Amino acid sequence: MNNLKELIVALNNDESIKRYKELEYIIDHDKNLKKEYELLKELQKKLVRAENTKNAKLSDIRSEYDVQYEIVKNHVLLEEYIDLLESINNDVQMIQNIISDEINMDVD
């Protein structure tokens, strides 16, 4: 359990995670930024549903998402936020894989 606490402390001290939290706070408190980002998330959900159900309007939905994605990426703070989110998600996936591998090694 000590290693888990160390991991949590290390993650909380990570500069990327600190910056991510700062940006999240800024976005959450700016109506325009929050609106643009929330719209992107809604369109992303709509796109995933359309892809999974083979929706006939998939190409229209994808175009709508792409336009909103460009709007969001053209804002410096939102672009940085999305980039950090992707990087942090990749790190979390890597940590999950390491933990899973370690558990599987212990079981074998």
C-alpha cells in the first residue's frame, strides 16, 4: 500500500497534472471556453454512438465534430488542455498496464 501512496504523491506533484488542473479550473470558470469544450464532448459522444450503430448520418456527424474540434484547438488554453488530457490518459493507461502485468506475473 505504501507504493500506492507514493504513486499518488508523485502524480499530484507532476507538473503536467498540476497544469492540467489549472487549465481545468480556468475552463470551468469561463463560460465561453466551457461551452465550446462541452459542445466538443457532446459531439464526440454523438460521433461514437453513430460509429457504433452504423448511423447513416455518420459523415455529417463527423464533419460537425471536426469543425468543433478545430474551433477548440484554435484556442490556446483549450488546445493545451486537450493535449495534456491525452498525455495524462496515455500515462494512466501505461500505469494500468504495468499494474496488470505485475498482477499477472504474481498469479502465474
